Amino acid sequence: MSEAATHDVVGRSVKRGDLLAKVTGSAQFTADFAWPGLLYGRIKRCNVAHARIRRIDASRALALPGVKAVLTHENVPRVLHAGSPHPRSASVTPDQYILDDRVRYWGEGVAAVAATSEEIAEEALELIEVEYEPLPAVFTVEEAADPSSPAIHDRGFGHNLVLAPQVFTRGDIEQGFADADLVIEGEYECGRPTPAYMEPNACACLWDGNGGLTVWSSTQTAFMVRGILAEVLGLPLSKVRVLVDHMGGGFGAKQDLFQHEFLCALLAKQTRRPVRMEFTREETFLGGRTRHPAKIWLKQGFKRDGTLTARQARVVFNSGAYGSHGPGVTIVGTSALVSLFRCDNIHLEGRCVYTNSPIAGAYRGYGVVQTYYALDLQMDEAAERLGMDPLALKLKNAVREGDIAPSGHPIVGHGLEDCIRHGRELVGWPGVRRQGRDEGVVRTGWGMGCEMHGSSAYPGIKEQGNAIVKMNEDGSAVLLTGTAGLGTGAHTALAQIVAEELGVSFERVSCIHGDTDVVPWDIGAFASHTTYMGGRAAQMAAAKVKEQLLERAAKLLECDAAQLDVRQDHVFLRGDPARRLSIAEVVGPRKGIPAAQFVGSATYHPTKSYSFAAHFAQVQVDTETGEVRVLQVVPVHEIGKVIHPVGAAGQIEGGIQQGIGHTLYEDYQIDTKTGRSLNANFVDYKMPLSMDMPEIHTVLLETAPDPGGPYGAKGVGEDPIIAIGPAICNAIFDAIGVRFRHFPIKPEQVLQRLREKRVREGEAA
Amino acid sequence: MSEAATHDVVGRSVKRGDLLAKVTGSAQFTADFAWPGLLYGRIKRCNVAHARIRRIDASRALALPGVKAVLTHENVPRVLHAGSPHPRSASVTPDQYILDDRVRYWGEGVAAVAATSEEIAEEALELIEVEYEPLPAVFTVEEAADPSSPAIHDRGFGHNLVLAPQVFTRGDIEQGFADADLVIEGEYECGRPTPAYMEPNACACLWDGNGGLTVWSSTQTAFMVRGILAEVLGLPLSKVRVLVDHMGGGFGAKQDLFQHEFLCALLAKQTRRPVRMEFTREETFLGGRTRHPAKIWLKQGFKRDGTLTARQARVVFNSGAYGSHGPGVTIVGTSALVSLFRCDNIHLEGRCVYTNSPIAGAYRGYGVVQTYYALDLQMDEAAERLGMDPLALKLKNAVREGDIAPSGHPIVGHGLEDCIRHGRELVGWPGVRRQGRDEGVVRTGWGMGCEMHGSSAYPGIKEQGNAIVKMNEDGSAVLLTGTAGLGTGAHTALAQIVAEELGVSFERVSCIHGDTDVVPWDIGAFASHTTYMGGRAAQMAAAKVKEQLLERAAKLLECDAAQLDVRQDHVFLRGDPARRLSIAEVVGPRKGIPAAQFVGSATYHPTKSYSFAAHFAQVQVDTETGEVRVLQVVPVHEIGKVIHPVGAAGQIEGGIQQGIGHTLYEDYQIDTKTGRSLNANFVDYKMPLSMDMPEIHTVLLETAPDPGGPYGAKGVGEDPIIAIGPAICNAIFDAIGVRFRHFPIKPEQVLQRLREKRVREGEAA
């Protein structure tokens, strides 16, 4: 690896490789897939929350001209599979059929149609007759846990449990509380936001004459889609090709295998024609994945000086009708509470419960959004009770070098402290705090929230990034990577890393991705690890090409390869840079010697690196309307070496926008009697618009680069969505002296709590 | 490499990977390319043989509704380029413009149109007005060589010479002839067959929003198309992606870069829409490539016992209007005469001449068809004069182990002798010979022809095969190869080689090819080297994967990797095969260890290997109609290890069919006054049909495997088209006692020569 102190490509906000394609509209998304003879697939969804299908009759639909196939549970393979098919995870939950004779939530698919137009397919859905035998339904985790409630699945982890309760302990919790001067406890509750990606789920399938299946899908985990489709359809991996080019977002939720992907493949098989399916916006709610609604009971003990003595938590995640990522979210979200703020005595218990609700899945933050929301809020509450500045309390307890992270790995550096301190100076904390001193109708306040998040899901030998790099005869290079491009610019970052390592200009590196037949295996784009893990593998593969390049150059320059370096498209003698050749001259054909074909491949088993952030937010609360506006955010992130500053800042701004959404607006709701979805559209499901966005002054620290990451880079994908919620919530308290222990915080709740406060204060007066 | 004495996959006629796709019609060819907004491109071709364009007016065409663009020489880049852009060849001929203000043969393109339908494009061609200023035209090599004739190009190799005369000498030619007891000379002439591939040339182009060009093209040389398009259009290689999936034949002629490929790219650029172009059948004649018509003056000296003492030749190839493969064909075709039959004193001179005729290019046999036709026929003539059996004469002089081949490499083994001897026994030679004894209307005879042909065009460091092999987590494997699949089954052979080397079943190996962005560089499918060179590279890459596989297996089986072998999808301990694991068990995830991702890549610099054949043909001549029928052929080939027997036999049968075609039927003709094409269709250009085919009893010897080829394999692609012509011609002599020194041999010529013979015999009597 090049250990040059300065970099030519890495650290620069180069023009994204996909920029012009996206700006001009020429970028191809899955729904753009077109082919002669294309059929349009649609899914019929149930309108009951829990029922057995007594009868399903597709005959009228099949009789409709233009309808080519109808699938129901009666004519699809009955294979139990997991929605989140991580081939390496110990905690997958095989609890789904492609189509079942039973439905478990309102909106679940019961049949699928392929027809010559979308209109005909739509009409055919109406002609499919379904008779349901209703079953009692449960929607809350409390109802589901009641032994008298119906079992939603017949599985062995206890009544409606997605997995066995997960317990994480450290030290002696009883002693910890006994040693405390202050014990504080509370229940925190998180709503049901959905990722609401711009590009609805889409899939197109085509079978070739040799029994091979090609699947275009908007997925973050192409190799997982390949694996589970191959398994369920009984094909070898070499017969399933999954393709995905551009994507309009995923945010974790597109790392499940969905009903429509199976159904699209089966419709294409039955009709022997290409079939395309695209969700309507409503279906992205009904058939998509939400964040896990959660309840976190949290209790902590403190010494008078702020030292944490004990932490106890019981976390319950609502998985909805299927397990999906419930196990992973439960483990990651619950175990996250061993860290962020140091504590020697810990007892955590995490549960995940089936209900007859929409399916919760992976969503940016992966359980940690919920638990760190509770933790950070309670630190703020404790600071008040201890009479301390909340920043000082958090700084005192912030994890640091050598502390053990949730993954069991020791923390590298002092990232969290660095972020808190840097932000403190920048915003002028604590001077900016209002501490409820504002008195007008519109009051302002500042709050701060903290987070840490790991890159790579399964550190060590369980995980791997892979890459192949080849160099063309003109010295341009191609990276073959299995990483997915959700729209984050990750492939730009990877190309930068390859360009830097090879010493070629960024424009001369192209990136091939999204074709499981072609690129090396990748676990998928999640866990903030694409740049970290895929980038490191790309760097290692490029280094192997560089080695071959320097060897050839050494022959041409008549020197030893060890004397050579390569930068800015030229190979040169260290100490005598005038003795040089362009890379094209080295690689290209020369008299009697052909152009070279250099290929390098590499596998990288990552460690786990942690990124840190402190978000400082200023809010304004209208005490007459209850409206909360975020005025400005100063997000200070420590993510190691920054490969593409604008790209990293973009991730942070987007995370803040989503975080504002779930903190103040977003909650996908179902009717508590019928389970019917109430706001599966963008009118009733309110997301922050550009005019709701605050000013954001992003700060990227590079104080704790990770030795395992490419050039010291760490992940940034998930981090920015975690700390913004607590920062806002703490800022609201700073503005109006009212604490909330849930999200989203709606205006009517703000008004209600202000009224209660006034009543209390009136009573006290 | 595995040195196992027996093979599991190699040598078996496995089911071709593309079989079902082709049989069911689902295989995608370039002309199947469809895309929303597709435009249809057509080329306007000139109707003069040689002229300057005085005026070209596209305004009426552009005014036609649906016409989106018209290109003429006035609005395309003026870059001189070679039609055969071998990046490593010393002898490319940059003599073409995309569109020129001068046309050099009847049918050359002068303008191109893109329109919303093929019909509109066709109509628009008629509306383009062109005024020509005619120039004197020359059609024969003699006319062209006349210093008073017009220069077709302004280039520096002498009047209308495509390249400087090529001279090959050995020993002392004068002494050789002085030592001869018999000197024989004659002029031999070869017509103008065209490859007449089933799939007409086709191309489709699409520019992405980032200025990148994607080209689907039916080409044998995707990387050459990429290279020259990039150069002429001023793009880096990483911005040009050339794709080709299935092909319906090429036979060498699709290894040029054609006018339509440039025009298609430029039309797509100008219209910002995808554009597709497909040749009509007529255009495959007008815009395609033919074999080089040739005249070979050949003189040889023999001792009474048949020993060759001298060989002298002057070969003139007619290149047509452009150079294309003229240099290569001249060098390869002429220098071939140093070999086949041993001779110490040789003087050969090869020329290639421009004429105002259709462009000659690469075509199966690449100049050798013509020169070995002359050589073998003259050996038969000499045998008659010497009173020897022609087989005995050829066997006596056959090249053998250690002799120097045309490439300068020593011959390995005794392939030619083996083929002659084996065939002799099989057909019962010389007993079957008729020697003109038949007397009825229909007479039969046997003849034999010999050939040798090298695999790989530029042996040694100048040439390379490349491959990448990756293994999936279920133990299936993927080969990434730049080799092209013309329909020969080469990718099946390559997958067999990978399967054999990895020890996995053939069905578990898939082959990715035809995407220049993805696969490693390849020179293209020609020179009979795909299996030989690409196959060896694939074997080497697979061996690297195997090494990683065995290392991992050794850990699991707790032994040394050197003790292990892998066959039939299992890794086992040599000597204790019960201690074994399936490959999937080795590669797939295990408790705590993830699935592995093994990748291997390799570059192979080939030597030159020679394959040999003797064809024995029985013909029947109808002395009343002059019709010649080939009754049976016994082709005996020595091609080293046979990877896929049915595939190799298919190559041989197809070559014999094409050889019968050019020997008896096929000749693309132009009017000798105007240069107008006379038979550019399958009614007037007669090819052998299935009912014209003889019985073929193919014999594949494996007596001289090549140490450089995969498992000892050598090439077979070009061989079978070479010896069949002389075999038929010699058989005609055996049947009716008449010798021909040209092809094709038409019935009217047979009748004419029979009449002359009768007159001579009458005079003699």
C-alpha cells in the first residue's frame, strides 16, 4: 500500500461517476427495464390482519384477455425461507412462504398476476376471489406477549418471540445500583418510520433457454437475492444472475428478499416471458419494511460526580408479521447499550415480538437509533437531576481508546470525546443554552446528542470484502466490485481508492458492479461497510495490479521495482522523478512486447471500526401551535479518513433529514382494531421537505483513522441518523422545559405537555 | 496443472451451454437488441466503382418525417484508420475514413441515416442526392499493377501495393532447380468466396449520460472494436464498452472494424438515442469481406525418387478497395509455402494489390487456402509425372518433428504423416483409386489433400490469452474470458477445461464473455487459437483457484494441501479417497468461518502449435452435365487432445462444407466493366446445401498433443477448410483424367475440359 503522506485522489470531492447519467435522466433503474414481450406483474394484497384463506379462485382473472398467469398459494412452491437470508447469520428466521394459505398482516400479498398491461393486471386483481376465515389479531407487543393471544407463527422461541431473549451483562448490576447516588429510570418509545426511498421496489425477471434466471432488482443485497432465490427455486448459483445498476435509495429496507421478487421470477417462468413488477407508492408501505417500533425501559445509577455505576435495560422490538431482521436488530440494538457511555455494571435484555403489523426490517441505524435515543435522553435527564451540564456528563462518561465496544473489539482513539469537544467550541456551548429562559410565544433551545456506530456487520473471519481490478492497455483501470450502489456515491469512493492506489487519475477508473455473475461476492450494502470493507478490498486488489505495473516499468526503466512509485498517471524513480514513463507507455504495446493485462484480486476480512458523532441542534418551539422547527444542526463526525468530503457530508445531511423526520413527523400507523394501514401515502405520512430543513454545518474530524480501513477510512452511512433525534429532543427541553420520551413528537403532544406543565406550575405557584 | 491420466470432463461431448437457448430461440443476437426510443440506421451505398463525390445533399432526406440524422463525409470525423486494427500487428493499413469524399468500389457506403423505422430509413436513402465525378477503375491485379492505371490510395508501398512485396527464402533456389530431375510449374487461381455467415453484420449503439458509449456488435474482435472506436472517437478505453453475446458465425470476416460500426456510434451520438443497424443479405456481400482472390505461380523441382529440390512461388492477392487483412494474409499465405512438404531451397514472393473491387479480409484459412491449394495440386501433378502414387510422394516429403514451420518454430510430432497413413489404411488407398478407368457417363475417383495450420497468430510474447476464474459459495465456478463465441462452441470447451482443472462437474461452470468492461483483454476469435490460448489461460486461472481450494480443504481435513486432489466435485486425500469433502462443503460457510471467495487470474503467452490434416475425398463426375458431386470425405485430423469431440467434428464438417463451396460453387462476381456486383444474394451466389453434402467420416488423431495447449489441445477452427479443395480437385482427376488449376470448378468448365481432352485423345489416336 502506498504510505504517501498526501493523496492525489482520496480526500477530494471528485465528480461522481454517475452524476451526468442521473442529471440527464439516462441512468437506468430497474423499472426502466424493457424487453419485447414484457408482461406486467401485480400483487393482490389482503384486507384483513390475520386470517386463513378458505378459498381462492383465480378463474375469472385468468379468463380476462391479456392475463397470462395468476399465482396463488396453491400453485407456487411451498418452501419456508427467511426474508433476510444472510448466509452467515446464526439468527435468520425462516418463517415465510412465497404465498401462504394464511395472512398475518393487512396488506400481505395473496396472489400475483402477469398481464400484457398494467391496467389489465390491475383489473385482474379485482377478479381474484378470496374468502378469508378471520383469526384474532394482535398489534402491540404487550398483546402479542399475552399467552392467551394467538400464536402468529409456530416457532420455538416462546410465545410470539422472533428469537430467544438476548441478554448482555457486564459486572454486577445490583452492586452498581447499590453504589449509586442517583438512580433514574424511564420507558422510552419509538414509532414506526419507513425509509420512504424515492425508487419504489422493482423487479424484472427473464428466464433464458437454458433454464437460467436473470433478475433485475432494486436490492442492496444482490448476492443474498441470488442465494435465496437459487435455494427456493432449486437452482445452482450459477443459474441465477442478479443485476442491479442504479438505485434510488434503500436505507437498509432493500436488504430483504421480498414476495414480489419470488413472484416475478415464478410468473416469468410460467409465462416464459419477461415480467416486470414495480411497487406503487402505497405498496412500498404495505409490502416494504419499516423500522422496528420499540419500547426501551432503561434504568441507570450515577455517582454524584456523574460517574455511571449501573445500567439496566429491557428492550422490546415489534417485528410485525415476520421475523426479517428482527434478530439482528435485537442483538445490535440491545447490545449497543453496553457502550457509548462507559459503565462497568450492565444488564440488558432484548426481545423481539411478532404482531399482526407491517413487517419491520433493516433500516439505517439498525436498532441503535431506538436504544441510543433512550440512552442519550436519559443522560440529559440525569444531568438535570445531578445539576450538571449534560455535555459535561456525557463527556465524562464518553467511551474512549481501549474501552470494549458492543462488538467486543477495543475502541480505537477518542472519537466521541473529540466530537463533543469540537462541537462545544464551535457552537459556544454552554453559552448558547437557553435552559427554558425564553418566554415568548416562540422559544429556542440547544441540545446535543451522541452516537457511535460500527462499520461491518460480522467483523473478522465471518465477513469479507472482495474486489478484482484490471488495467486496460491504455492505463485506464476497471474495478469489479460486488458492493451495491444505493445512490450513496459509494462506487465513486471505491474508484477514488483504486485511482489513488494505482496512481492513475480518477477519470480513468471505471467501476463494474451489480452483476452477480461477473463481480466477486459481496455481502451487500449495509452496516456502513461499503467504503470501509469493499474499499479496502479494492485497495488491496489495486495494490496487486500496481505491483505488476511497477515490475514491468522496472524492466523498461532498467531499475529495481522497489525504487519506483506511481502517481498522476506516471511511473517514476523515487528521487529522480524525471526518469519516468506514463502508465499508458508502461502498459501499452511496445516494439516486440504486447500490451500487458494486469489483473489483481483480493479478499479482505475486516475488523470492526467505530465511527462517532455529536450532533448539536438548535430548535424553535411555537408554544401556540406546538410546532417544532429545527433551526440549525452542527453535526461533528469522526469517520477516519474522509474519501469524498462532499459525499460524506451528503450522507450526513440526508441522515439528519431522515432523523428529523422520525423525531418530529414520520409514523406509519395502522388502525388498532383492524390492522388496516392508515397513512400509506405521502400526504398522510408526513416527511420533512426541503423547507423543513435546518442549516447544517457539517464537521468531519479525521482524528482517529482506522488502521483496517482504506487510507484509514471508516463508515458514515448510518451514523448521522442516530444522534439527531436526542439532540432535537434535548433542545426542545432546553427551549420549553418539557421532556419527551418518545418519537415522533407531534405538535398536539407539545401543546398537551405545555398545558400540563402550566397546570403543574400553576399548582406549584 | 492436473496431470491425471484420465479426464472427467475434457474429451467428453458435453451438452453445449448455449444449446437450449439456441434451440428454443431465446438466445439474443445483436439484431435482437431493443430499447425504448430505438432508431434504425441504414447505409446508402454508391453505384460506381471509383469516383470522387462532387456533391452530396441530404436536405431532402432530413426533411422526411421520422428521419433523425443523416451522416455524410461532410459531418463525420475525418480520421484515417485501419479496418483491421490489430494493436500489435506491424502491418496494419490505415487507409480508410469513416466516410470519404471518394469511393473506391461499387457498394461502398457514402451516407447513413437514422430514422424511427426501417422503412423510413430506407426511403430516406433514396432522397440523398449524390453527384459523382467518375474515376478510371481497375478490377484485376494485372490492371492495378500497370503503372498507367490510377492509384487507388496514396500510400508508399509502390503502385497500388497494399504492402511491400514479402519475400521468404531458404537455401539456394538456383542450385535446387539445377539438381532437379523434374521441374514443374504452373499458375493456380482462386476465386472470391465470401463467408456468408447466417447472422448478417449488426450493431447497436447507445451513449450514456456520462459520455460513455456502449456498442453491441456481431464481432469476433470486441477489444479491437473498442480500441479503434475509442481512438477514432477520441475516448479513453474505459468509456467504450463493447458487448457481444451470441453470434451466427464470422469465419474471420467479422474481425474488421466496419463502416456501419462507426456510423452507428455517430448516429447514436448525434440523435442521443439508441441506434441499431443490421445488414441486409445483399449488404453482407457489399459491405462485408471476401476471401482474397489469388494467383499463385508455383514452380518446383524434384528428384526422380520424389525428393523436393526447389520451390519457387509468386503469389498475388487481390485486396479489393482497402487493405484490411491484406498484409497478414499475404505474409501468412505466402510463408505457408515454406512448409507442408519439406524443401531446402525456397524462394517465395507475395504481393497484395488494391483494386476497385469488394474488400477482401480475413476468412477461415487466411491466405493458406489459396497457396496450399496450388501446392497440393502441383504435388499431385508431379506424382503423375514421376510415376508415383501422389500419397507416397506427399508422405515422402511431409513435414515432421523438428522441421521448421512457417512461424519459425520447430514442428512437434509427426502429425501430417500420421494423418496420411491413418487415412490410407481407412479408405484402402491406393486400391480405391480409379485413375481414369471409369468409362460410363458418371465416373468416380478418389483424391487426397494435405494441410497444416498454426494456432495463435503472434506466438510468444507478442500474444496472450487471459482469464479470470471465480468460485461461488456453492462450489460452482465462473470463467471470465475475453474470447468470442462465434457459434463454434468454444466457450463450452473453455468451461470444460475449467471444470476439469477445478474438478467440478461441467454443469457447474458458467462462462462470462463478450463484455469488454468486464472480461480480461483478448485479441479476438481467430487464428484457431481460442481453445488453445484462451483455454490454456482459463486452465491456469482455474489452477490458481484450485490451489486456494485445496489449501482451505487441507485445513478442514487436517492434512497437507499437497496430499489432496479434487475430482467430481469432491476434494479427497490421495490414497484415502474416503477422507473427502464436497467442494461446496469446502467453499461454503462453516461454523464461524464464512464462505470463501476464490479468484484466480492468469495470462498465457502461447507458442505456436500446428495441427495437421489429410482429407480423402471421393467424387462423382457426370460427364454429360459436368456436375461434380462429392460422395464421401474421410478427414483425418491431428489436433492434439480433443476437448469436445462432437464440437471438433462439427468444425470439421462445417469446414468441409465451406471448402466444397469454394471448390465447386461459390464465387462472388463483379461486372468487369463497371465493378457492379453481380450475385450478391443466395440465389445467384450458390452455396452447398445439405443435399450437396457428402458422407463425412471424421477421424481425430491425438498422436501429437501440444505441450503448450490445455491438456495438449491444439486448434481446429481453420484446418478443415484447407485440404478439402485439393482433395476434390485431385479426385476429379482420378475420375476423369482432367486437371484443374483454379477454383471454383464449374460444370461448364468440366464439360469444356472433357471436350478438349476428347479432342486431344482423338488427335492422338
